[in-house]
Amino acid sequence: MRSPTTEAAHLAALLTAATGHEPRITGAGELIRIEVDLPDELSETASRTILAALGSATRFGYERADGHAYVWATLSRPTAEEYDVGTEPLRYAPPGPRTRRPEWLPLGNTIETVPAGVFWNAVRVPADVGEKVLRVLGEFTGAVIEDRSAQTLYWLVPPRAAREWGLPGVEILGIDAWVGVPGPSVEYRCRWRISVDDAGPLTEPDALRTALVAVLAELGDGSPA
């Protein structure tokens, strides 16, 4: 297993290549933080490269301060509970296919309303924004519901996640909200754009938020202070 110092050097090199800016590195040994400013214009390819690089960190996110935007990542040595004997420590990885049907997923060609905030929170995004977010996330997306009549896409994230994002045009559905969930065979108004079987049900919240902020900034729709 590589040390946090070695991981940080590798991550910093990837971020430099993607942004053209020199990262700021603080801390040492068991806990290291990396920050790098984002250019005013960020291509879709660069956004995907940054997101893939950040996926190797223990934690990561996006911030805006003093008129400029930056991403940050922390790397730390995992605790004993994060190890499987004889393997690398657990890290965030792209969602993978499911082998067992989630209990909330309807069968066949039906659509059922499922309470949000129990199995997941839903992140509702306008379709024009969502299409760009899908391209930025790439393999890091989980399952996505598409409501073609409302022109919206829904990502599913762990319950109680995403409550404080405050992103323009993005709605977080949690407790007291219900979401129409299609069965695997539905192909009409409400359907799976990315199926649970193909990607797993949930998207990692930090990855989704970073992709949303990058896309909203590109579209000029603003971002959280």
C-alpha cells in the first residue's frame, strides 16, 4: 500500500496536468490536504480527469472563495476497520453492477412511488444540465432515472446526503418526498436512463456534487459561495 505522502504526490501531478495550476499541499504523514484552483474555463475532458483523480482520495469536494473556485482532497492512512486481511484499504471506486434486486425496485413494467429519505435521497436535475453531468461523471455515475415528460434526471445518493448543497436548479428530495421509480422493463415516460443492474443504485455524493458544480459553472448558472 502506498503511503499518503506518495498518494498525494501522484494526485497533485494529475491535478496539475488537468488544471494547469500548481496544487497547494498542507499536512504531512498520516493526513494530507491538497487544494488546486480551477481555471475559468474547464473542458469536459478536464472535468472528467479531475473527478477521476479525486476519486482516489479519502475525501474530496469543491469550494468557492474570494472569487475563485477550487477543488480539495484529503488523504489519510485508513484505520484497521477499513482493511480486509491481505488486501488494499477500501477506497471509493466507480459503482458496479448489482447481483441482487433492491427491495424498493419495482418488478417488470410497472412504476411505483417510493418514499425518499429511507433507502436513498434523490437529486433532481434539469435534463439539459443532467446530460452534461452524465458525461462528466462517466463511469462514476450510479443509476439514473429519466422523467421524459418533466425533462428531469434523478440520481440516488445515500439517505441524508446532499441536504446542504444549495445548487441552482438542483432539488434534493428526502423525507416527506416521494419519487416515481420505474421497474427494469419500463421504456415510456419514466424509465431508467442508467439501470441499477448496470451501475448499482447509488452515486457517491462528493462525485455528483463536484460534477454538478463544474457543469453549472460552465453554463454560467452560478455556484454556492
